[in-house]
Amino acid sequence: MERPTISVLINNYNYGCFLPRAIDSALRQKRSDAEIIVVDDGSSDQSRSVLEGYEKRVKVLFQENQGQAAAINAAVKASSGDILCFLDADDWWAPNKLSATAAAFQSNPHASLVYHRLQPTQTDGSIAFKPIPRTLCSGDLSPRLARSAGWWPFPLTSAIAVRRSAWGAAGDIPEQFRISADAWLTGIYPFLGDVVALSDALGFYRIHNNNWYRPVDDAAMLRKRMTHWRTVVEVTNQFLSAHDLAGRLRLADHFPYRVASARLEGADIRTRLRLGVQGLFFAGEPDLRRRMRDALRTASDLPRRGQSLGFSESAQ
């Protein structure tokens, strides 16, 4: 079988200080048959001067600021590979990422999406905690997503690769995903083909002030996450309906959404018990031990009705 061609698609917005490590990690891959495309989404920092130094080795596109979805869509349009590998400009890859990803697609002809774990790091590149996601999911995930309102232990953008044929079936990432475009990839592609999970951490996810990771979510972030989850459910159902695909998502099945709501509003004993039971049977988490841990934590840690959340509305 011929080795598939690979497109590395890097999206950047004001990450000029991180960008060289991302691009260099793509250039230093063990596979040399990949094209590398960087789309700068209207950066106002030093990104342009950084990218000008790479123009002989990678394809660089500049556009006005339109958001992550538009940047990725532009990169795909300019690419030619049969496999599309996405990389955020503040992350980077291990040298064998592309070879492992290509082998997984070759071994799984029905796969629409291949992913791997990422090693979270601090801003300086030092290790933060264990690789994510902890639980891995492979195969036909569409029944699981239909029962969990689309939630699963999903990978982040820099861990995701998809077939171009699947991209053609899904279409461009909708403009609603100005940030967190990975929610479209991980929410839609499991309905278009199998998912393959690679257990190794083949990339590095940098934690800093501009991304979604928080040790503890404040009230503002909880509301932001809930709005995002509602959007994902709505857009996914629109896609399933438009493509005559079976199944519809119900926000009532989204355990993290219901827990976030209870954290904001407070919970009486009945709500705690009900959420604890839902957590035990939540389809989005395949690992029983993690379901039990989350259910116990939910039943015991939620604030009572009328109590404050214990953190500031504006804390970051």
C-alpha cells in the first residue's frame, strides 16, 4: 500500500513566542513526506517576522482575524494530503507522531479520526501532570455519543488527525467554533467512521493563561463551558439531521453540564443523589472507576442551595 500523503496544519494567533517550537517539531518528524501549512489569523505580535523565517520550508498564509475555525478551514483548503493533522501553535509534537498516525490510518481503513494522548506542560515546557485524556476510546463511538450528549474523554486539537474524505463529508468547521474547534472534530467525526486511539503521548499541550485549562473553574468559566456545550449539542443535532444520520443528542444526558449547573445554583440532597446516580451510569466515561469517583465527588462536593461557590466570579 502506498504511504498516504500528510498535511500538517498549524493555526496561529499571537503565539509568536511559541510558534518556532511547533513548526520545528513538524519539520523534525521521522516521516519526510508531509507538507506543512501555517495560517496566521491576524496576529498583532511578532508572529509575522517569525513566519517569514520559515517561508522556504513551510507554506504560510496570512488572513485577517476570524477565529480558529476559519484558520483551520483555510489551511485545509490550501492542503493536498490524504491525512490532515492539526497542531495549535502553542503546542508541539514528538518526532514519531506522523509515522504512528499514518500507520494507524493504514491499519484501520474505516477510521475517520486518529488521536493520541498529549503530555500537559507548564509554559516553560516542564511536565505538569499525567498525559491526557486518561481514558482512551476506539471503534464506533456514535452509540456512546448519542447517549452522552456528545461528551467523551476527547482529545485536544494537537492530538487529532482526520481523513480528507471524512473532512469532505463533514464540511468546513462552522463559524460558531471560533475557539475550541476540536469540539467539532471530536463531536462530528465519530458519526462518520471509526475512531482510533493511540496510547502514547505523541505531543505536548502547553498550559497558559489563554487556554481552557483551569485547576478549578470559577463561575464565569462554568457559564462559558455550559454555553459551549449547548452550542455543541445544537450544532451536532443540526448536522445529524441534515445528513440523515440516526440519533439525536439530549442536553439532559450531558453529565458535566448538569454538574456545572448544580455548582452554580447549589444542590439539595435529592439533586446530589440524582446526579450521583447519573454519574455512575454516564455513557461518556467508559472507565468504571472514574465514573464511581466522579459520582462520589458530585454527591459530596456540590455547594448547598444558597451557598456561595467559594470562588470569585472573575477569578482566572
